[in-house]
Amino acid sequence: MITAKQMFQLRSMSAGVGVPEEKMPFNKENMLHNSADDAKSVGKMRVEHLQAWFGKAEIIKGVSLSVADKKVTAIIGPSGCGKSTFIRCLNRMHEVVPQALVSGKVFLDDVDIYEKQIDPVKIRSRVGMVFQRPNPFPTMSIRENVLAGLKLNGVKIPRPDELVEKVLEQAALWGEVKDILNRSGASLSGGQQQRLCIARALALEPEILLMDEPCSALDPIATSRIEELIHSIGKICTIVIVTHNMQQAARVSHYTAFFYMGELVEFNDTDILFTKPGKQQTEDYITGRFG
Amino acid sequence: MGTRVYRKRKCVDWVMRSWCIVATLFAVVPLFSVLAYVFVKGIGGLSWNFFVELPKPVGELGGGVGNAIVGSFVLLGIASVVGIPVGVLGGVYLSEFGSNRFGKAVRFCADVMAGVPSILIGIFVYTLVVLSMGSPSALAGGIALSILMLPTIIRTTEELIKLVPTSLREAGLALGMPKWRVILRVVLPAGMSGIATGVMLAIARAFGETAPLLFTAGYNRFWSASLDKRISSLPVQIYEYASSPYEEWHQQAWAAALILVLIVLILNVSAKLLTSSRSHAR
């Protein structure tokens, strides 16, 4: 039987890319627990007793956690554990679906984004999102896709060309598309499309970038490119990434939250969670005994 | 498997196949004979003058249907200006906000309207517009045609907008766009070529309609001076000529019919081309 520790060592050896070098201990005492009180610790975003429903089905059953600024936080867990629903609550995308309900608090810089007078549209331009399947706008060129979030909202862009180059550079796509900026976004490969979607989100200079299994529709090479990307943009922007791939979580994140059946089982430093998991359930999951 | 069973199956296959072919021929023959007959009868009457001149009085040779061609396009223009925005926006409403009772009622009405005999629409516009304006007019004819086009445009727009994947809407919303902007700038453009096809088909249908125009646009032997006056159109012109007792007018009716068929054909083919260029883009 392989232990969690051995497993962690294995994946450290095999991980070719993107192991975060410096892992700041982030208020470790506070990070170890899930209660609402402790979640009030410093952080870019703070979730307090979040519940989410689809119709009568309760998908998220009271989760509290805190997202560290300019760090990568991974959310892992078996399929159907509510991890996608959870991050869709962080930029108010959950309520877009009919029958969807949310309760609880999500503080972005100490302002509850579920406060009545808050416009979800504004929140979404501060908290960007990358989806599971690449979804560039098919009727727009690569360039227009990058600028879409600003242009379609009527924002005047002082130097559009520079912005396009900058964010495509950040998304590690500039080299591949600099000569075909006017081609349709749909003409790119899947991995390129996903990086285009990341660039499109970055163009708005979001404070937080939510990524919902961004690599699950991609092959291993495209996946490793996205992972490198997460590592580099994680320095300029707070990232919350959902993944069902534990190795990926271990490679790219500073903190990891393990969800099971709509509840937060454990939340800790990625290193600690994968080497010395505090709960039996976590250990069972990361060693592959279920899920 | 025995050879007898095998032979029997082959036989049944042959019979069924022949049956299908014969049935197809029965369906296609009238279609092509109409086209061929119109072509043969009409081609002799076509000349440059026929396209540009006014009808001449009985007994005089020559004359054309220039005013009717122009009239048809004027009517269609009015119908499009009224019908396309209302129809497309109605379709957007049904697909984006129409899952309530009201939406269901509208959808049902649109479906019923698509099957209503067009002469009823003519009578409706007659009582509503013509009677209050005092005489048939281009405006009334255009409104009648726009009502005729509405159900097709509403329903095709709705169906095509529903086909636009949710992921695109979510992409727009996640970029901090309000819903109306997502619909306008992301969803509509993505469905545009399909919607354009639906609109073209609606236009092609309206172009050939006679019944709603008889009491609304009326008939005019001369160039129409303004939109509140009677205006000629190809279908009504054909109706006038064909129901007259004069041989040379019958000949002109055939020629006008050929022009009508050709224009409708062009509209339909361009609708097809729009659809296929869309499937290429995918």
C-alpha cells in the first residue's frame, strides 16, 4: 500500500513543470481549520458559510475558506463534489442558471459580493473566469476576442495593440498568433483556444482568476503549457483553480482544498495536504482509494 | 440462411425501391412541369422593355411590368423594415425570456399565425389600415406582408438563438457584460447567418403572395407616386392580366410570372448559400 507521503514524493519527481518554488506559510494556524471564525484571516477573498442549491438539491453545504492574495489555491475532489459550483459562486455565475440559489457570504476585499446593492456584472469584471471547455467567441478574430471584455462593454482602450500583445504574451500565446491576429478565434487548436480565453480574461486585469478544470479538455502537452501559465500569472493575480487531477493541484498550487459531497473536508498548504493529510478521507482520496 | 429467404429479401428490396422512385417522380414531375411551363410560356414575352416599361392599354403592342417589379420591391422593403426588427427581437425575447406563460402564448400565436390563410391577413389590414386611410396604399400592403413574415422570422430566430451554446453566453457574462449586451454582441452575431436564412425564406414567401395585397396595395397601372397611394406588384399584376379576356395580356401574365419565379428562386438560392457558408465556418 502506497502512503500519501510516498505518493507526494512520486509526483514531485515526475512533475516536470511549475512546482512553485517559494511557498509562503500563510497564517498557518488559521489555514488549518474550516470554521467561519478562522476564515476571517487576511486574504483576497473570504468565503463564509456558503451554501448553494440547484432547485432543491443542496450542492454546497456550508463552506468557509479564505483565498490568499497572489497565490494559487486549488480545489480538488471527486466528480460531483460541488467544486465547480463552489467557484461559480465566487463571481456570481452560479445564479445565472435557472433554479440556482446561493446563501452565505463571499467577501472580496472585505465587501460581501452578495450584498443587495452589489451589481454582479461589476463583480464579474473583477473576478474573471476560465471554463472547462475553451469558449472563444467564434464570430470574432483572435484580436477581437482578446479585447472583447473591454470593447463590448464600451471601454475606450488607449493603445489596443499594446494591450493585445501584453496579454497574449502573459498567456504565452503571442509567439504562435502574432501573425494571424485577424483569423477567427475558432481556427486555433484546443490548447491555443484555452490560452486565448485566459488572455481574454486577463485583458480585464482581474483581481482574481477562477479556473474551472481548464485542462480537462486538453492533451498533456497543452496541459503542461497551461500549468506553466498558471504558475507565471499566479504571481500577478490571485488564482483559484478547480481540478480533478491531484498531480496538477500539487504541481501548480500553494494551497489546496479538498471537497467531498459538498463539504470542505480539509484546507491546507498544498505540501502539507499531500504529505500529511489531517483527515482519513483526504488521505483515502489522494492515495486513490476512492474518487 | 437459405437462398430462398435471400431471394425473397432481394425481391422485396427491389419492389420497395421502385415504389420510392415512382413516388418521388410523382412529386417532382408537377414541380418541374410548372417551372418548365412557366419558362416556355413566359420566355417569349421577355425583353428589356418588358422590365422597364409601364403596361399599355389593350390593343397597343408592347408595354411592360416595370412598375410592378419596382412596386413588389417597395412593398417588400416596407415589410422588411417593419417585420424584421419586430420578428428578430420577438424571437430573441422568446428564446431568452420566454419560458413563462406569456412566452408560451406568444409562441402558440406565432405557430397559429403561420398557418392562417393569407387572405385573412389582407382583410385584417384592410379593416385596420385601408379603411382608416381611405384607399389601398403601399404602406398597407407592406404592413400586410410584414404580418405574413412575422411568424417565420420569430420562430426561426428563436430556434437559432437557442442553438447558440450556453458556454458562449457564460463567456460573455464572465467578462462582466450585462445580459442584454451578451445577447446583442455575442449571441445574436453567433446566430446571425442562420437568422438571415430564415429572414430570406420569409421574404421569398412574402414576395409571391397575392391574396393579402389584393385589397391592401391594390392595383396601379402607373408608377406609384407615394407610399399612401395604390401600388402595383408582380403577383397582383399577374392576377389582373390573367383574369382579363385579352390574349396579349395572357402572354404578358406568363412573362411576369416567369420574372416572379426567377426572383423567388434567386432569393431561395441565396438563403441556401447563406446556410452553407455558415456550415463552412463551423
